[in-house]
Amino acid sequence: MAGTRPGARVLATALLVTAMLAGCESGPKERALDTYTAEEIFKQGELSLVNTRRPDDALVYFQEVERLYPYTEYAKRALIMQAYALHKAKKYPEARDAAQRFLDFYPGDEDAPYALYLMALSYYDQIDDVGRDQGLTFQALKGMRDVIETYPDSDYARSAILKFDLAFDQLAAKEMEIGRYYLKRGNYAAAINRFRTVVQDFQTTSHTAEALHRLVESYLALGLVDEAQTAAAILGYNYQSSPFYQDSFRLLKGRGLSPEVKGDGWLAEVYRQMVRGEWL
């Protein structure tokens, strides 16, 4: 079925395979695999995925199907299952290679959306730590975007949209982490550059409110009052109920200031775009 994850078909055949093997005096592991049909070897691979915690065991069966019965329907199915088993084993580069081979050989197949999604997922599943190299995050974003644009009506596109948003948030989190590092050490100019990136490039993430507040702190530390007031004005308009706005408001009030747009710098431009909708 189009859009159905190949791994989901495993459970549907597990009982059938169990009965088939129970009726044999010896299973495929006790005889040469080339004495079995492509279907029998393939189903043994599916059964192995269900019953063991070692995807590598199942991988052997799928590889043998492709080797012994090339150019068959089962060889095609075995290739996408190799990609699935390799990903499950956390062998991400190998999983991408198998998925790419599937796309090269069968670009119009019903499992092509899953192969493309699996390639993106192989990057996404490695970016759970904000401290890691964000090159993986960029790769995940690119991969998820490819799925969304190439197969917009598939189930995988819906999952890719969610994961794209989470990966995008991850990049913003990294910018915030570095910005806070500079801010704590009094390197205000460097901190401002990071928080500015979040406000300008990652407005849809969950980090924008804090970025605006940190800009208020940084600009006040440098004596750039107009910029601090403008950042607070944007924060108040978009996130008035946020604790970050309350903190910024108190900082300004302590200096006899209030949130309002001042000057014509980059923050004033952001205000015109975000609040007044003046994009031209």
C-alpha cells in the first residue's frame, strides 16, 4: 500500500511465517539459503525483525534475497527492508546508501516516499543533543524538505513537517546557547549577533521571546538604549504574557525607560515587518 511503512508489514506476516517454519523439519538457518524461495527467505527476515533485538540478523536474509533473486519483486522489497534494518541498527550511513540505491533503481515505486524519508530520518535521529555538530541538523532539514516537496500528500510528508519544525528549533537553540555563553562573559557584541540571528531567521521557533529579552540585556549593557527599548517593544507586542517580557519591562523601568520603538536600526525594521506587516 502506498505510504505504508515497510516495517509495518512485518507483523502482518509473522504468524504465517511461524507456521510455515514450524512445519519444516529444519529452518533456513540449518539449510543453505539458496534452497529456499525468495518469499521464504524474505519472510524469515521479517520474522527475525519481529522476534530479535538484533536487526543485523534480519539484514542477512534481505541481502541474500537480493543476491540470490535479483530483478525480482522480492529483491526490490528486500532492498527497502535492508535500509529499514540498517536504520534500526543505527548504521545510518549504510541505511542512507541502501535507501539511495532503492531510489535509483525504483524511483516510481510506492515505497519511494519511505526511502526518501528514511534518508532524512537517518540525519534527524542523530541531532538530539544541542551540543553536537549542527551540520547534521542542516542535513536533516534538507532531507525533510525534500520529502515534503516531493511527496506532499504522503503520510511521510506530515511526519517530515513536524520533524522539520523540531530540527529548525534545534538550530535556534544552538544559537541561543552560544549567545548566552557570550553574554555571561561580557562579550555583548558577539552575543547580540547570535540573538539577532534567532530574531531574524528563526522567528517561528520557541526561542524568539528569550532572544529579544537577551537583546534588551545586551543593548542596555552597551548603553544602546534605543535598541533595548525597541527589542522590548517587539517582545511586548508578541509575547506580553511571557516571563521574559516581564523581566525586560523591569530592566527598563529600573532605568526610567519603557518599551517603545526608537530609531531606524534593524530592530525597528523587524518591528515594521512583524508587528505592522510592512514588508516592502
